[in-house]
Amino acid sequence: MKTRSIFLSSESDSSLPIVDFCQENDLLLVRKSFISFGKIPFEIPADWDVVFFSSPRSYDFFISEGFKPEDGQQIACIGLETKKHIENSGYEVSFFGENAGNPKEVAIEFRAWLGDRTAVFPQSTKSNKTIESELPETQRIPLLVYDTIPDPVPFLNTFSVYIFTSPSNYKSFVSLNTIPEDAKVIAWGHSTAETMMDDDAPVHFILDTSTYSELLTILRKFIG
């Protein structure tokens, strides 16, 4: 099947390189998130050493309460895309996962880096808790900061390539839509891929670093 159209389950500004790629190659691109988000009231806890962000969104909701790191507190995150987002707002990231698409690997690396310190995990109601699950309970502080809400819509058109950026986006999409048998399907990391494979859905590529540069490398192979 020749690549003529792409669906991406994200409307974030960080996906703009995909917009440019599709314009340059005369490909139809539809960016549509199938989930929405709502803030959950919370208070930033005391007595922690590191805050770990699993996504740019977890960071945005956390800092909405006026977060400013105290002396000795550090920031960690899942991968490069989240690191860029945090650093663009003026904060330094002390740890980030090299392969954000494999959170189990990042969890092991983070545990070794953290040592005996305590980490707080701002998260969604739909968090897989992969990173914190590697730590003893005495070293982890889970903190709900936002709700992930399914927001499905039916699509009449189909696409050559489907890119699902989270398990929640995939679940919401397939609640009202199907994926054509001849389409190529890309999962944004292993957590998304595992959710899809649990449904016996096709997964042709899994992003290891979960970056848009990695995604572009894959898409270029489709039109090469």
C-alpha cells in the first residue's frame, strides 16, 4: 500500500515537524487527539528530593501550582521530548531516559541514579506507574495532578499510516473506529504497543526513543 495519508493522535506543537514532512511530500496529514484532560486539585508534597515527569503534560499541570525547586531538589523525566519541554521553560533536567519508548528500561536506570533519595511522581489517573513501581514504597510519592478523559469521534476516512501516541489515545480511537488491514501502524513506545497487542491489533513499528526525529526516520522509509 502506497503511503498517501497519515493519522497522528496528537495535536501538540512538538509534532509540527510531521506537518512539514507531509507538506514536503504531498501527504495528507490529520492530527487529532482522542483524549482530553482535566486538572485535579492537589498540593505539592513536602520532603522529597526529585520530581519525575512522565510527559510534558504532567510537568505543565504540576507547575500550574507555582512549583519552584528548592535547594537540593532535582528534576528527572522520561525522555528527550519531555526534557526539551521542561528546559524550554527555564528549568534544568538532571536525569532523562535515553529510550523513553521503553519505560521499564528507564525505570531501572532511574532507580540506580536516584539511590536512596525520594521521588514525587505527578501523574494522570491513567498512569501505568511503570517508573515508580521499580522503587520501594518509602521512596515514591505518587501525585494525581490531572484526569485523562476519552474523547472519541467517528472517522469516515481511512489512512495509509496510523500513529498512536498513548494507550489512552488508542483505546479511545478504536472505541468508534477500525484500523484498515493494509495500513501501517506505529506505536509511540512499548506501553502503547503492549496495549494494542493485547487487542490483537497490528503494530508494525515501535518507537524506542519516543521522539519525533525517530518517527521521521521511519516515515521516510515509507516513501523511499
